[in-house]
Amino acid sequence: MLSAPHRLRASTDFTEVVARGRRAGRPRLTVHLLTGDAETPARAGLVVSKAVGSSVIRHQVSRRLRHLLRDRVEGLPSGSRLVVRAGAAAGTASSAELAADLDAALRKLTR
């Protein structure tokens, strides 16, 4: 689970990150990163649409991604905001596949 200071909650934040942030697309995920004020901790949020699958599948994917983000959000630059959008293929992906896609996207965005 992401700790409270690291959660992205406001819909305006999600909209701004998706519109203005850098994007890295992977087979199962699209990751958006927007750097900002270095005074605040990095924050992350998830978008898991109905295209991923049923409610049960969407919640499974969300839990897997939150678990993966928990370890990676600390490595992001301070003040960063990250949005991870799960694609339809994320519903059938294993945790290892999701981790590989997330790591590849974060590498691309943070270099």
C-alpha cells in the first residue's frame, strides 16, 4: 500500500500529469511523470479502466500495481507526480510482467 503522503488523489492532479507530463508506453501500462516542487514528496496514482476486466480483475491489478509502486515511489525525484494507466493486457499479466513494464517505463522517464 502507498503511504498517505505518496498518494495522488485529486482529479485535477491526474488531469495535469496526463496532459503535461512525459509519457512512456509499455505493452501493459502507460506511465506519465511530471516533475515539480522539490519540497514535497513524490506522489503516485493509478487509473485502471473497465477495459482491464471485471471488478475483481481491476482490483487485483490495482493491488499489484500499488505494491510495485510502494517500493519505487521513493526513488522518484522529490515533487514528482506519477500516473500509471493500466491497459487491457494488464488484466491477464503476472506481477512480474507488470513490474518489468513499470521498471522499463520509469527508466525511460527518469533518465
